[in-house]
Amino acid sequence: MKILVTGATGLIGSMLCRKLCQEGHEVRILSRRKDPSFHGLPVRAFQWKNPQDRPPREAFEELDSVINLMGEPILGGIYTKAKEKAIWDSRVLATQQIAKALKDAGSNLKSYVGASAIGYYPFTSSTQREGMPAGDHNLARLCQAWEAAHKQVNQCEHQSIVRIGLVLSAMSPMFQATIRSGLWHTLPQFGSGDQYQSWIHIDDLTNLFLEACHGRIEGEINGVAGATTSRELNEQMGSYFRGPMIKIPVPSFILKAVAGPPADVLVKGQRIESTALTKSKFKLRYTDANLDAALKNCLNLSKNPRTGVLEPCFRFEAFQYLPKDTEVVWPFFSDPYNLEKITPKMLKFHITNINTKEIQAESLIEYKLRLRGIPIRWKTLIESYDPNKSFVDTQLKGPYRIWHHTHTFESCGQGTLMTDRVNYQLPLLPFGMVALPIIAKDIKEIFNYRQTVIKDIFKVA
């Protein structure tokens, strides 16, 4: 299918686009940036800077489906009149413009899927389900106007509106902040702690959007998998960190002064259920019954090789698409000596020993390098090895407290999507956290260099 995705560079949209490409669809995206970084994936990007303007007509030609995720983040930063306008325009006005563009293009879609939020409902501890009345507050009015704009798209076979709850994701700002706070042995407590947070894991949410895109579920859908109180959520997350945790109450009036009306999402909360999902054939991977597994996934728990204990880690992810079959790509990356070719020269990376003739599970690799001029010796264990699919290396000795690197290779359309997921933790905690911004920047630059060199090696334009 030819599918247009808006909000494609966001947390949900970027994962969704990868999945759509892996299914073999022709994916188009609308982006404010002229040339959005999209890991080289085979997507067509169209620039749309301002929702006040009409979007480019060619993006809407001969479409089969639209997934509309556009919207400025509601939480984050100081709430101002300008931010309030940006939140409204990026949702309501932008969606109205998309509806007009679809009509002008004469599109007859198989499906249209629009994002909304559970902010549609009242802030209450009573259970809310699809079909119940909307709330009477700023966010509810925003969601009602947003959904009304979605419904202006009437030339489609299947239409869905997904009211999204709190999204659990390892890459979300919420969990990155939780890890930073937890490693300092502190966790913030918003409001009384008795308010409910209705949540869904990002894997389930993106799969839900795929189901709606394929017309297998439609209508108004509460995109939630479970609901738990803020206090229970905090206690569960705090249990994964070593040592005692100090809860720091954040007064509601301070939060509201900074974040404005959206602060009610954290302070008052909502208890939402999804009758639509319960009645459908859609299967959730994570629910209240295994919230523990969902949180462990989002906190990137990895084994400390010295103690054998699972600990929360920071996460770095890098994706790169190569228009080559996996069987062509794999041999290069399964040869450890090629690491020297794709590592920045300034690191002076050099392998000193490998204990097996060929890389396999349980192989040990030793190498030396320089990090910011400091000589380092590193010893790596190949924890698992699945030819043409994946391998995992973990640091046994080196500069990090934990370094757990998963490499995956997946078929994606006419090529291969390579994914690097690194869970890492710094030494000398908690004081080593001071160096986090520098280390995170260094890791990103190393992988950016790798991607540039890999493009040259495989002759990718």
C-alpha cells in the first residue's frame, strides 16, 4: 500500500515507519525539516513547515492509507500562549489541512487512522470507556476539536481514532529521566500518588496502528493496556535500582505553574479501559498482569557481568537501511576485524586477541583503543550469535560499568534494516553521571561515523 505518515519523526511515528517499511509498503512522510534523517529507509519525504500553509499536493496522490500522528509535545518546557497555540495548530489546524488536501486530491482511502489522547475524558478515578462523555477541561476540548478534524476525512473505507495513553518506551524522555533520577537514588512523586496513569507499551501501540491501517479494527479506540496508580508505578520502578530510594514530592502548584493545564495529566490522572480492544482480536503483549515485564523493558535492565545482577541502563539506538540482501550484508559485520574499518581513526581501535577461529557464541575478543586520549583495554564476550539475524556482545572488562550491545539484521522491503541497541551504565555511580552528556555525545558521533563509512563500503548513494 501507499501510506502517508505524519509525525513520522516522533517516538511513535519513527517506529511505525520502520515496521511499515519492513512489511514492504511504500511509505511517505510529511516533515517540517527539508531532509529529515530517516536512517536511509526507503521513504519519500515531503516538507511541510507550517500548518497555516497547505501541505504539498504530491504527497497525497494515489494514497491507500493515512496515519496522522501530528502534534507538538504537550508536556515538556514552560507552558506559554505560544506553546498553547502550537499544540492546537499542530493538531487541529494541521488535521483540517490534511482533510482538505485529501479531498482536493480526490483520494479514496482504504483506511485513515488519526491520533488523539485519553485527555478526551474527565480527570477522575472512575473508569472511563469508549462512548462515555468527554471531559470539561482544556485538554478535553482540544481532543474533541482534534477528533472533529479527523472526522472531516470521510472518503475512506475504514476510519479509526486512537486515544493514546501514557506511552511506555525505553526511548521516551520519561524513562530516560527516571533512569537518571533513579541512579541518584531519587524518584519524583507527582500529586498525591493515588491518581491513575493509564498506559500502553510502544510495541503494542504501534501494532495497534498497523491493525487499524489494515482495516482490522476501526472506530474510536482507547489506546491503553492497563492502569495503575502513580505511587504503585513509582514503587515498581524504584525496586529495580540498587539501594534505598528517596521520594521527592513535587507540589502540584509548581508543576501547574511550569507545565500549565497539561500538568493535570500527571497530577489528577485518569483510569481508562479499552472496550474496543477487549472485543477485538487484537492481542496486547503487555497488560496490568505483566506490568513488571513492560517496565523492565523500558528501563533497559541488563546484567552487570561482575555481580550478575540486572540493573537499569541508558539506551542508545541506531538504525541503518542498506539496499542489499541480509546474506550480502551479514558477512561484513560478522567479521570482527572489520570493526577497525568502521571505527573513527582517533580512537586508535585495534583487536589484540580472539579466542576462536570464527566468531560464535562464547567467543572472547580483546582490543585496545583510546577514549579522549586515555588508553583503554576492552574485553568482550559474544553472548549470542544467530547467523544472518543477530549477535550480542557484552563488555567483561572496560570503561563502562555495563555495556550490552545487540546487533540485529532484518529484511526490509528490498534491503536490510540494521539495528544497534546499546544498553550502558557509567562507572563510579552516582558521580559518574556527571559525564553522561559527554559520553552520550561521543557514542552518537561514533555511530554516525560508522553509518557514513558503511554507506561508502556498500556504495549506497
